[in-house]
Amino acid sequence: MRRTVGVLGRVFGLGIWLLAGSALAAGLSETEVNALYDADKLNELQSLVAAPARSGDAVGLLGAGAVAARKGDMAGAFDYFKKSADKGNARAMLTLGRFYLSGVGGIAARDPAIAADWVQKSHGAGLPEAALDLGMLHAAGQGVARSPEKAVQYYREAADKGVPTAAGLLAESLASSSDKAVRADGAAYARLAAQRMKAKDNRDKVAKLADLLMASLDDAGRQLADKKFADMQASVPSARDTRDLNEAKNDAAK
């Protein structure tokens, strides 16, 4: 049971993001969904997403999968997510990729190659967070050829699309560079991650990294980092981020 809960956390983030999307499709406001979810009224939520799921709506199927997973019905969740992914839902594709990356006993055996295929499909469908997962796969050589250069490329793509965990991983990747401009870039991304991450321990870690990187720069380098950070604050959108920084680093290191 403990492993199942851990996998759930990594695969789904157990967040409101899935439920909100499905309930909105059924006509509910996000505020109402949050209230039901916080009150753990999963049966009510299930009834709300049932109609769009039965009609074959991709978002409805996605929400039904989230409810099933939250209730511990992993087989049912997998079925809903697969149907949603087959209808082109990018979030469901990414979720299936995480299923196969972690492995869920009796439902989806760990298979990095299949995981990479689903993540690539999600990326092709335009989900910003999929670029983060592609970076992790390339960093570890899971299901794809190991390539630190491609990992940095995908981390940067996800970070520039507003995924804070990607900004944190990118900053760590750039931190050891001997190039002042690269370290300034890393400092800016670390500051952005520290500003936008939800978990305090994650924010504290990347804030400390940002301080170290800023301290390693001369005045010109710090000015460069300040300008980059200011530009990103104005231009980088906010995107859904369901990965924890530590879990992402652990998964990338497998």
C-alpha cells in the first residue's frame, strides 16, 4: 500500500488539476470542485464526472481516471487514462508515461521505452510539463539515449513555458559551468523556480542555489542575471507542475 501511494503521488500529483478540468466540463466551477475535493467527497465528484466520461469526452475520462486513482482503483484509472489518451488528451498521455516509468504492479509493468513513447506523444500534443519529463528521461537515459545536452534543452523549454520544477533542474544543470553568462542564466532560472514552486522545501533549496550562483558572479554577471530574471517574470507564463523537485531528481537518476 505504501508503494502504491508513492506511485500515485508521482504519477498524478494527487492534485485538483484533473478533477477541476472534468468537473468544469460538467458545468461546475473550480471553487465548487475544490470544496468537494477538500472535503474528500469523492463519490459526489465521481457522479459529476461520470456523464462526460460515459459520453466519451476526453476530459471527462481524464477526470474519471483521477477519481478512480484517488480511490485506489488503479486498474480502472489506467483504463480511463488510456481511453482519454487515445482520444488525444495530452495530460492523459503524460500520465500513462509516468505509469510505465514507475511501474504499477499487475497493471503496467515498468517499461521506460513505452513511457518515453507516451511522454513524446504528450509533448507533441503541446503539454508544457511533458518537456520536463523528456528532459528527465534524457538525463537518465531511460527509454531514450542518454543526452545531458538534450536534457538541458527540454528543461529549458519546459521552464520557459512556466514549469517551475524544470526551472529548478535547469538551474542545477547550469550551475557547474565555468562560463559566467551560463551561471547567470542558471541564477535567473533558480530565482524563478524559488518564486513559483509550491513546496517550501523545494523553494528553499533552489533559493539557496540562486544565492550561491549570484555570489559566484561579478557585478556584470549579477546585472545579467537580474535582467534575465526580470524579463522572465514578465514573459514566462504559469503552467501546471505536478512533480516534486526531489522526486523528479530521484526518477531522473534511476
